[in-house]
Amino acid sequence: MRRCIEAARPIVSIRCVLDPAIFKAYDIRGIYPDELDEAGAYAIGRAYVEEFEARRIAVGRDMRLSSPPMQRAVMEGAADAGAEVLDLGMVGTEMVYFAVGDLGLDGGIAVTASHNPKEYTGMKIVRRGALPVGGDSGLLDIRTRALDGEPHPKGSGSIREVDVWPQFVERVLSFVDVDAIKPLRVVIDAANGMAGVMLPPVLERLPIDAVPYFFEPDGTFPNHEPNPLLPENREFIVSKTLERGGDLGVAFDGDADRCFFVDDRGDFVPGDFVTALLAEAVLEKEPGAKVLYDVRASWAVPETIRAAGGEPLINRVGHAFFKQRMRREGAAFGGEVSGHYYFREFSQADSGVIPFLLMLELISRKGRRLSEILAPYRERYFLTGELNTAVEDVPLKLRELEERFGPEGTLSDLDGMSVDSADWHMNVRPSNTEPLLRLNLEARSQELMERKRDEVLGVIRGG
């Protein structure tokens, strides 16, 4: 438990819990109420407005059981610091980003713990232009202010409800030609998260045969955790896509800013291949555009971008780095292996709904099954996926890897350590929060991929 500023308005909690460790590289995440409670949320809301001198901000929340009182606390803290707070209610995280950009606000806060288990709470914070507030862009300063314990005079801010749903639906639909979308059968797993709230007003405008599961928002996650990156959480969408004869299966994470795809054969589509397909779709509409991809990605991404006439730009992992560089370069699109997809015409922010729509349009226009569209990728690019290993000394292991594999290719330290050889390449990155090394490796053949994977893991896991 840590000291933090006292709430000027009555807060549900009589404690003030604000563990400094909840402030992560890109957001705030902690267990409720042991690491973060309502009074702590009030302190963060107030500190955010004071730090950025924000006049008008938007605040929304997800469906977690703790989110209504946590959102109220954040809004009251921001209002007591003098801000006009627009209450968006229960919305997907990308709708907060949209509101900040579309309404020209000074910033916004989404009260969400994204894909984390049910006991977590958290916040994703952005400033004007929907630019993220992270560890190196103000989040640590917010932490310092929130923890200072000094009394603060009450400001003259306000809170009022605002409905951004109609504008949001029109904006996401503007990314596709709805008339070009065919009546595909699409199986959707909302995981009792925000996709079950966000998708219905979009789906009613589409000609598809949607087969929805777990659309009821429920912060207890009674069916499975809302993290489709974990194979055990994908089992349901895979089985239902096959059982219901789906042309496509789609699974969303908890706050619905990420979507994941399963093809008509029930095979999971890696984020690298999704990035390549979406890049191709974007470049058809904007030839020659710049497209960002992350250091972990398959060669499929830059090779597809170049073949489609675009300019591929490799980038560090993380939404803060993507959004900043997209602005600097004027890039039309960016994609991460982890399922974050960014769009210039969406305030350079990530969205789960827009990739969903683009994939429907892409399959419809090509007139082939998704498995057939992906076949050339699966026949040419052989990926390990991300393999995580706990290590005692991260810097030492990285030096060992550099000494062992550096001579085999070109070295890069853009993000972790990368080796790029003629017929294989890899990236090894330290975790931001744990003593882990994350390996992503690719080769031009299955045999070479497996051999190099085993060699690299032998060094990482060796004594």
C-alpha cells in the first residue's frame, strides 16, 4: 500500500492503494483492489490532468466487475483537477482513441486490463492525437504525482456523458466497401469481452452470416480468458469454425483492440501473415504507401509490401513506438505480430474492428478461401512463433547469442538482438516485466527452421 493524494469527492474505497509496480512500459495493470483501488485510480486521474494540463478528456471502461467504480474514480480525479471529462461509458479501448482524435480532445483514459485475468484492473492512457502515454512519455511522471501524498485544491471540472457510437461505426465502415463484401459465414468469439458490445452495430450493416459466441459482456470470463494468443483460449474458435462450416473464424481479446483469425480449415493465422494480407489490402487503395512492421515479423511482411508497391519500414515492438513513427513517416498502416494493427486514418491508433472488416473485404474480393489465399505463405515461410524462456542473466545470454550466431548474418540491436542471414533470421528480445527471453525465428525450409530453433534454444537454455 502506498500513500497517494486524498480524494476531494467521496470514493468507494476507504484505502488508497497504488503500487508503483503497476506502471508498466505501455500502460497500467494491477490486481484489484490489492495493487490498485478506487482511491488510487482517483489519484491517477488527477495526476494525469495536472501533468499534461489537459482541459478536455474522454474516459471509457471495459466490462470488468471493477471497472464501473474505477472509471468513476478516474473521472472524479480528473474533474477535481479542473478538466471537462467526457464519460463514454462501456466502450472498446479503440473507441477512446477514436473519441480523442475525432473530437480534438487533450487526451483520454480507457479503464481496462485488456486480456489479463478477471482479477486485474488497469488503464491505457493517451494524450492529444491519441498518442500513447508510456514509461518514456509521461507515465512515470504521472506515477510520481499520484504518489506524492500532497493535498491539492479542488478544481472546477465537470463530467458529462457523450455518445460516440454513431460516428465510430461510420468511421470503421469507411475503411471498406460494404457492397463488395460477400455473405461469408463468419464465426466470432467475443470471449465475453468488449467485442460483444462493439460488433453488433457494425454487423447489422454487413451482408455476412455471423455466428456469434460469448457476446454477453461478463467480467468473470465464464468461458475462457480473453487472450487468444494462448493456444488453450483458441481451442473454442478453432472447433466452432470447423463445426459450423465457417469461411473464417475471428477471436477478440478482452478490450477488443486486437482480433485473431482462424481460416476455413481451422488453422490459426499468425499475426505476421495477417499483417502481410492487410498491408496488401491497404496498398491496393493507396499505392506506394509506407507500411510499418515489427522486428519479430516473417519475411512475408516486407516481401509482400514490396511486391504490392509499398515501402516496408521495420520498427521496434510496442504501440508507443509504432504510433510515433507512423506520424513521423506518414505511414498508412502498421502491424505487429501480437495482433495490434494501426491505421493512419484512425489517428494512427490500433483497432480490432477495422482488421476484421478488411479481412472480410479481402476474402470477398479474391473470391477464394482464406486457406487458399494463405497457402503461398505457408509453403514459403516457416516460423517458430514466439518461444519464451526464463533466464537468470538476460544480458549475458544476449552476449552469448551474439557471439555464437552473429557471424552467420547481419546483426541488429534495434530491439533486442536480431540476426538476418540469407536463409534464416531471428529476433531475441528481453521481456519488459519478467526475466525472460522471447525468441522468434524463421527459415526458408521446415528442416532449417527446426535445426536453427534447436541450436538457438540450446544456447538460451544451456547452463
